[in-house]
Amino acid sequence: MLMLGWPLVLGNLAQSALTTTDLIVLGRLGADALAASVLGVNLYFALLIFAIGLVGASAPMMAAAVGRKQRVMRDVRRTVRVGLWSAAIISLPCWVLLWHTETILLWFQEEPPLAAAAQSLMRGMQWGLFPALGFIVLRSFVAALARPVWVTIATGATVLFNIAANWVLVFGHLGLPALGIRGSGIATALSSTFLFASLALVVVVDRRFRRYRLFGNWWRSDWPRLTRLWRLGVPIGATMAFEVTAFNAAAFLMGQFGSAALAGHSIALQIATLTFMVSAGFGQAVTVRVGIASGAGDRDGVTRAGWTAFAIAVSFMAAMSVVMMTAPRLLIGAFIDVADPANAAVVATAASFLICAAVFQVADGAQAVGAGMLRGLQDARVPMLYAAVGYWGVGMSLCVLLAFVAGLGGLGIWIGLVVALVVVACAMIRRWTRRERLGLGRAS
């Protein structure tokens, strides 16, 4: 699990570093630029995460094929093909929505200057959506073949590319004008394209990958497989979207309390996202390991894979909880100058929110790996319902009640998020423990 999981973890951290780099750069432009970027990026990720879940359904499908050891190259190649088709199909409506970012944010009664700045960011960033999804499909392929180190290499190189692109486009270097927040969006789109192209080059050149001929006859139809991927992928995407949109809605609600609260929220959430990427990496790894064992009919292997990933993720998140509680200002200082009196309100709110993030770390790790365990069994519909009830039925209701009715403000929003994660984590793990009684994984 460690051999498969850690390269995926490092790849996730490198991908998250792309967004972190953007926030750090935009933070140097001021609190307004940071707040506008949070609004735009939240909308972008609400769409991106659903699409990632959709095309990510290729991972358990390929893992099960590897476990069965029958017509592996043919099955894997055709799954990659329909995964890339799905990436193209889902990108089209997402591009239309992102083009009208300002209108959507104004519907949520966000401040007009922030909405206009967010649209400027999105009209550059949105074109990176398709290559980002294409990378997810190829990442699932290399993970299913137990060669995820290429993911780490590709994403690491992309982080360096993104830093350089932001330096050139945001601040204006090498003879180019300073584009500000718009330049950051263009840099992100270029980085996503670089990321996909890097991994595509690997699967074409590497001897072990090359024999699968992934890009051969890519136009050949395979409607039954495409339908199967969407039947599995839509619930997975919806599960992920319920979580992300709950946090996005929290950001929109936080905007009602001013730029300082929104900036503090973005900093605390970004720190929590970095730790979550470790759990997400092991969630991806356990999907592959459980899928392979399920495809091979190895019940003991399914059990070992699931609980091993669970133990690793929860232990790590518990350690990160301690760090957040004991050194909040050190973590916040990576994003904003904590010694500047002008940032005092942002630092104070970020510190209080970070304590809440510390509280939900273990639950966040448990739900991330629990969902991955169930996806390895190609179980997605019931977990989708758990996510809908937990994040929106329970979590967002509490966010609104505590923030606006009880008068707790931004702190009430974070308490609601903590409760939501605990509810979903308990539901996912309970379903995993009852998997054999429910007959999960028999169709893999």
C-alpha cells in the first residue's frame, strides 16, 4: 500500500501545490485579489471535482480488469479511450458555465468588484479543465499498473512550470505585461496542459506502457463501456461534488462576513486541503488495491487492502491535527505576513478556523479512504446518498443555523463542516464493514 500510495500522495500534493502557489502569488496582490480568486476557484472546483469523479471511474474498472487477468490490454485500452471521451464531453458544459462566472457570483450576491475579478481569472483558467481530466484518466492507468511514480515526476515538473508561469504572467517579466489575476488563470491553464502532455508522453514512450497502445483507434466507438463508466462515474462524481460544493457554499456564506473572514477561511481551508491530499492519495491507492483483489475474487485481499489504507490515513491525519493545534501561526505565515498589522483580522480568523480544521482531520481522512474502499468494489450509489445527506442535509443546515441564527458567524460555518465530515465518515465505514452481507463487489 505504501509503494502504491506514497507516489499518489506526492502527486496529489504537487497538484494541490498548483493552487497553493496561485493563492500565495495572489495574496501578494492584496486581500481583495485573494478573496476574488477564492470565489472563482470555488466555482471552478465545484465543476472540476464532479468531472474528476466521473472520469475517475476508469480506475476501479481498470483495476478489476488487471485483477481478472483476462484480455487485460484490450480492456484497459478501451477504458482509457472512453475515459478521454468522457473528459471531452463533460468539459463542454463546464466551459459554458465558467465563461459566465461573474453572472453566477452575482446571483449569490457577492460583491460586484470581486465577481468581475473572479471572472477575469476563470476566463483564463477554464481552458485547463480538459487536460486536467485527461491527466486523471492517465493517472488511473499508471496506478492500475503499479507505476505511479510517473505521476509524482509529472506533477513535480508542473509545479515548477506553474511557478515560472505565474512569475512571468502575473507580475510581468521577460518582456510581457503584468496581467495580475488574469495572468494567474492563464498560468494554471498552461500548467494543466503541461501536466497532461507530460504523462501522455510517458505512456507513449515507456516500454511497459507503450504496448497498450492507448491512443490507437481512439475514435472507435464503445458505447456499452462508455455507458458503464457513466453509470459508475456519475454517482462517484456526485459524491465528491456534494462534499466540495458544501465547502464552496461555506465560502459563499463566508463572503457575507467580509473580505477578512473570506481570506482567513481560504487560508485555513487550503492548509486542510494539503493534509487531505495525503488521505486522498491513499483513497486512490485503496481503490486500485481493492479493485484488483475484487477482480481476482480474493476476499482476504480486499479486507487487507481496505483496513491497511484506513490505518495509514487516519494515523497521519491525527498527527496533522496536533500540528494545526500547536502551531497555527506558523502555518498561516506561509500565506500571509502575520507580523503586518493590516493583516491582523485575517490572521485571527484563519487561526480560529484552523482549530476547527484540526478537529475534523481524523474524520476527513476516514471518509476519504472509506469512499475509496467502496469505489474499489464499484459501490457508488449508496455512498452518494450518504454524502448528500451528510454534507447538505446535516452539514449545511448546521452552517446556516449556527452562523446566522445562533450568531456564531464564520465559526458556526466551520462547526457545521466538522459535523458533516463526522457523519459521512461513520456512514462510509459502517457500509464497508457490512460489505459481504450486502454482496458488494461481486459484479467486479
